[in-house]
Amino acid sequence: MTATAKAAPETNFITAARKTKTTHVITEILKYAILIVLSASFFFPLFYMFVSAIKNDAQVYTVPPILFPNPAFWQNFYDAWTKTFNFNQMTINSVFRYCLPVTLATVIVCTVVAYGFSRIKWIGRDIFFYICMGTMMMPWQVTMVPLFIVYRTLHWTNSYLPLVVPSFFGVPYFIFLLRQFMMTIPEELSDAARIDGASELGILYRIILPLMTPALTVVALFRWLGAWNDYLGPLIYLNRADLYPLALGVNQLRVAQTSTGNQANTFPYLMAVSTIIALPILLLFFFAQRTFIEGISLTGIKG
């Protein structure tokens, strides 16, 4: 009886452990099943965009949809890019006249402003920071018409000045991200540099910036992505086709082929150009995802 009494708790413990392990396994299976389904739901639009780019019209409008076209018209990528509009010029406009200057200006200016809000003590610092954050509550649609009137008065329309110059005055959201990241860096590092005679710019350049690579990467990626996909801004300020970025080029392709009655390969060409435009962003995020996620996770809410 004693041995049996001693064995009973051990048996119950083993049974409970097995149930716990079984529950854990089932939970993990369900978790990964849900993640796989969600991943597939996000991936499918990209996949369908790609396969639609290598179809002809007959395959595009077939019901049920053809997911693996046979034959595949790989020539659509070349024809859509070279034989419709000057997408090479639009790429130059997007990269060198819009995305690159906007991204560089945003990173530099927001870094300096965030340093002033986080590491330098001056009268009214917190009040001005709250005012800066308060501007985030005003939708861009509210200021769209007044800004257009101002830029038209300055004769800045039909140029990239209305799209680029505002970046030299900072972006509140990115200022907030960089400020929060800087406040996680120990003050002792800056104090030691000041004792050694370093200026504030020297501290920012030699101490703070090397520690801010993840946060700066997040800001650069977000700003580049916003400019790369910007449609409404160029639509408002640019009226000349030679100034169009890629976002307007896609719409120009759609409007031109449908309005003239030339319906041949309209949808495959649109999907081909859209795939080419989306590919650099996907590759950029794929190779920088670790730094990107690290920057998001480390940009906390301290302060």
C-alpha cells in the first residue's frame, strides 16, 4: 500500500507533464498554422501581380484565374518598360530628384533636431517638443490647398522644390523616433566627451551617430518608401511628363492605353511595371530587415 501510495503521485505528475507537453505542442502547431495562413494572405497579392505580368489578355481574364500561366510572356517586362513610356527617365526622377534628396535631408535634419530635444537642456525645450508633436495631428489634406497656393506664388510648381524643400525643416514623426532612441543612450557618454573638450556637434558625430544605426535605418527606409510610393504630391505639383516619377508613370500608362482604346496587354503591362517598381523596395527590406526590426524595437517610449 505504501509503494502504491507513493507511485500514485508520480503517475499523476507524469500524466500532468504529458498533458502540458501535448497542450504546448498543439498551441505551437496552431500558432504556426495561423502565421502561415497570414503570411500567404500577404504574399498572394505580390504573387498574383507577378504572374499577371507574364500573361496575355486571354489568360488575364480567364475564370477561374490562371495562377501558373503557360506559355509565360516574359517579354512583357521589356515591352512595358521600353515601348510604352520613358520609364528610365521616370526612374531617374524618382531616385535622384525626389527620393534621395528627401531621404538625406530628412535623416540629417531630424537627427540634429532630435539631438537638441533629447541631449541639450534649454528653456522651453519640452514645450517646443510638444508643439512639434502637435503638428502631427493636422492632416496633410488640410494644408494641401494653402501650400499649393504658396508654392504657386513662389513659382515652384512644375519642379521638385515643393516636394523636397519641406524635408529640410524636419518631419515630426521621425524627430520623435530619433529623440526616443537618443534618450536610451547613457548621458555619461556625452558627459565624458564634454570633459575631454568635445563640442555638441562632435558628440553627435563621434558618439551618438555610431550608436544610432538601427534608428537611422528605420527613418531612411520609411522616408524613401514614402517618397517612392508618393502619388498625390507629384500629381498636384507636376504637370510635365518629363518630370513624372514612377508613381505617376504607372497611372499614365493606365490612362493612355484605356483612353485611346488600345486595350492590348493593358493589364499585363501595368502589372509588369508595378512588379519592377516594387522589386527594389522588397529587396531593400529583405536585406535590411534585421536592422529595420532592431531599430523599431529599440525605439522605445522613454522620456
